[in-house]
Amino acid sequence: MKALTAGGTGTATGEGFGARLMTPLLLGAVLNPLNSTMIATGLVAIGRDFGAGPSGTAWLLSSLYLASAVGQPLMGRLADSLGPRRVFLAGLLLVCAAGLLGTLAPGFGWLMAARVLLGLGTSAAYPAAMAMLRAESLRTGRPAPRPVMGRLSLAALGSAALGPTLGGLLTATTGWRGIFAVNVPLALLALAAALPWLPHDKHDKHDRHGPQRPAGDGTRPVRQAQDPGGPAPSRPALLRTYLRHGLAYLSIYSALYGYSQWLEEAHGYTSFQTGLVMLPMSLAAAACSLLGARTKGLRAPLTTAAALLAAGSGVLVAATGGTPLAALLVAAALFGIPQGLFSTGNQAAVYAQARPDRVGSAAGLQRTAQYASAMAATGLLALCFGQRAGDAGLHRLAAVTGVLSLLLLALTATDRALRAPTRNRPPKRSPQPCPSPRSTTPPPSS
């Protein structure tokens, strides 16, 4: 409990990753994934008001993902160089402005502009959070605990998974404009927590460019990966992680958006009923993100996730307008479990494989891979569905995601870098100074 209640000025025993640091980071982390999925159950209503079909409303998805794909690595780089607190706060202010613009938008073009601003503003939170965790890790001389990383992943994943349900509720009660308006109080709440609690950037700048706080004998800086005793940073392994993340989310987003539109147009459900049918996906994703945060390895959960994506695709291939509700719920859950496992597993892989001074940029590139896949998914939806989400279009979409899942399964099972466990537990003793790179022999005994 001590690690959960202490502030951001603790010691190396764990208090530095407590509530004062994590609360604003978690609040900010929900904004991008929430906006990426919340609109799913409002697309039909928006299209109806502006006379646009699925191929037209798909641009609302692509606009946010394009802005996020560009914004995530950019914000990560800015967080690494200028300071994560400044970037985090600026992003929240931009989210407020975008939420107001979308709420008052008089036309479809204004909605697209609001989605672009939302993509840029919400892109700041995740890479800035990863950079702050890196700075705290260097300050305390210990890696960020795996459960802490799991909470950050759960916040993003849980909000993305609950997005369709929340979007359906807002659309049914306040109209689709509520999907944009809800961003204003959420961003203000995150600002209220971030201003007094997040560490100032001058400390992060000292950590990045000045002498590191010694964690060994106190005579030389510690410049090592955040995960002492874990795998060394590997660029090829990191690139494979990006590819794996992108393939996984191409299947997940295709199912998320395609399945929800098919439930409304082919099965006749309302937006709120569709959100309820998608609820097992949300619950399964949240539960499996917690489970994934407590696993020691990566290969087994990621391989299992790829296999379940293939199974979910098989269920959708057989689905029709007369499919029983129980089968529809099972299909949603089969896509939710992999979402949770891939989110936590790939995040842990990025944290272990990235250079310590480039964690923000690496985290941003991970999200770029995710949102590039989301943009590809919207194009795939337009090709498979056309102007209406019918049974034939769903079957075509599921066949594609099935092939992608099998490819993902093969890539994951053969990745040797995943065989090494990620050890994000605190070391039992202070890490010793790094040996000179010019010498490979151990120092003589005293």
C-alpha cells in the first residue's frame, strides 16, 4: 500500500512510483484511446445527420489516427528533449480546445478538424508518461515496477475497451456531440492533478544531461537500461515489437469498428445495445491487461493472444444477421482477450528494448505503429463494407483478419527476443557500477 499512496518524491524502495506521480499520468493516458474508440458507436448517428455513409464517416477515424501517428513520436521526442511535464500540460490544453470545437461543430469538416486536434493533443500523454517513468527510474536507481507499467497500460486499454459502451450511452442520452464534449471535463481533471503533482522539468533535464544520481558506489554515474538484469536494448527486437503491435491492432481495430457497425446495420441493434454487446470485449481486455502485467515472460501470452485473434476471426466468418446473442458476446470476448495481452506485453517489450534516453520516443513510435494500423483498418472497412455493413462485408473483413492473425502467430512464435523474461522487479541490492566497455575481464577481488 505504501507504493500506492506515496508521492513522487520517495526513495528507491518504491515510493517514487506512487499516487502523486501516477494519478495525472493515468488520467492523461485514457484520452487518446478513449477518443479512438468512443466514436465507434456514434458513427451511424453522425452519418445520418450529415448524410455520410460508412466510407464517409471512416474519415473521422482516419483523421485522428493520422494526427496520432504523427503526433506520438513527435511528442515523445519533445518530452525527451524539452521535458515531459511541459508536453503533458500543453497536450491537455489542446484537448480542451478540440472538445469544444467538436461539440459546437456546424459541419462535417469542422468535426474532422476537431478530430485532428484531438489526435495531436492526446498524443502527448503516453510518451510523456513513459519519459517520466524513465526519469524516476534513473532518479531512484531502480526500474519501474511491472505493476506500475501495468496500470498505465490498463488505463489506456480499459478506456479504449470501454469507449464503444460509453459512446453508445452518450449518443443515446445527449446525442453524438456528447462524445466530443466529454473531453473537456476529463482534460480539466487531468490538469488539476498534473499541476501540483507532476515533477518539474528542471529535474528531468538534470537527469537527462547532467550527472546521474549514483546507484552504486556513489563515484560514477549509472547509465544503463531501466531494467537491471534484463535484456540489453536491441534495435532489431524493437522493430519486431513495432511490427507485431501493428499487425495485432490492425486485426483488433478492424473487428472493433467493423463489428460494431455490422451489429447496428445488419443485426438491427441500437447504438446503446451495440455498446452492451461489445462490453465483453471491454471486460476481457481489462482483465487480461492485469493478468499480462503480472506475467514474467512475453512469448507465451503474446502467442496465445495471436491464436485467439484467429479464433475470433473464425467466429465472425460464420456470423449472420440471425446469429444468437450468446455467440455475438463470445466473438466480442475473443477479440478482447488479445487486446489486453498485446497491450501489456508489447509495452513491456518496448520499455525493455529501448535506449534509456529514448523511452519517450520509442513509446511514441509504438503508438504510431498502432494508429497506422488503425488507419489501414478504416481503409479495409471501406473496401469490405462499401456503403452498408452487411453480412458479406463482415465475412470478407473476418477472412482478412484471420490471415493477419495467422501471420502474427508465426512471427510471435519465432521471435527469439521474446524468450528472455522481462524483469521489472526491483533488484535485491543496489546495482554496481557498469564496467568499462574496453575491458571484458572482471575486476580483481579485493
